[in-house]
Amino acid sequence: QSVLTQPPSVSAAPGQKVTISCSGSSSNIGNHYVSWYQQLPGTAPKLLLYDNNKRPSGIPDRFSGSKSGTSATLVITGLQAGDEATYSCATWDSSPSAVVFGGGTKLTVL
Amino acid sequence: QVQLVQSGAEMKKPGASMKVSCEAFGYTFSTYGLSWVRQAPGLGLEWMGRIDIYNANTNYAQRFQGRVTLTTDTASNTAHLHLRRLTSDDTAVYYCAREGYAGSEGAFDLWGQGTMVTVS
């Protein structure tokens, strides 16, 4: 069972917007930056966002993030078929001292 | 090209040990820390530990303490994951991942291709 809680799946039509939540506690999300990853089947995760809402070079601005209290949210706008993947959140947890991940959310583009 | 290249798939017997290597290309190896993350079939990502390349300081996830050792060889720009006393629960894809942003734990900007380890 993952320390960070994500919905198992979400779906939306092409061109639409989807939000993926990531819920934690004061020992993790509440006091640390959140990162988000995209993972296509059979491939390594790819960093989408770090420090809650910063995009690495090459990540389109269709991907955005926010954090409030002990929860974080990934927003994807203008959905494309190629966005179909599993999305995971990650952060540091002070107790115990470790990087923790969400269980992942599978996005289906209808 | 900036990349992390990992060693190939392994098959192990229960009780054995495994060693996975991760070679860095295209950047100054000692500048960044390196974490190891694994993913069991059909499950989420699990962080195992990290190593500071420049001084070899390590931090391990509590559940792997005593069973895992992370090392680095700066002469060959290679990091190693050594996991002992394997069980079937250790069957997973093992990734090395670069810590690309200082102060942003959990932000891994470069990943190896993954190494499948099967314990059976």
C-alpha cells in the first residue's frame, strides 16, 4: 500500500482536461516538494513536474501542478492520445526518511 | 548523449544476491546524486535508497536496511546496487535515477532503462 494516495484510474476525451490527485500527510506532501512522473507501458518513468509546478525542459505547458496542504494535483489540458499512460506523484517523507511514491493513476484517453 | 545505461536482465534463486550496474554518460557523474527505484510487476514505484557520488554517502529505505548496499566507481562513472537474501518479492524492474535538482528529493530527471530481475 502506497504512502501517497492516488485514484487508480481517470479518463477523458481528446482535447479535454483531466486532474489527478495525490493525497499525503504533513510528514510528506505537507512539508516537501512534489514531483510528477509519466510512465508509458514498458518504459522508465519520465519527470513531468518538480517542485510542485516546475516543468523540466521539453515538457509542454499542457502539464501543470499545484499543491495545497497535504494534497497535490496534476492537471493535463488538451488531452492527446499519446498522454495515455500511468502518472505517479512522489515526494520526500520525513518519517521515515525516504522518497515515497503514489500508487499511480492510469489515464485513459477515450 | 546524456543517459544512464544499466546492466542486463538477471535470473536469481531465492537466497541469492544480485548486483545491478548503472553507467552514466554525457554529464559530470559526481555532480548529481543517484537513487535506485524498483517496480514489481503491476505495482507502483518503490524507492530503495540513494548515494552521493562525490563522497559515497548513502541513505537507505528502512525496509531494505541491512540487505542493500549502494556503491559507486567514479573512475568508470558507474553506480552499483547490491541486494542480498533475495525472495520472490524482489522480482521487479530496478531503475537507477539521477537526482537532477538539489533540494528536490524525489525529482529524478534522468532514468536508466531498467533491469528486470526475476527471483524464482
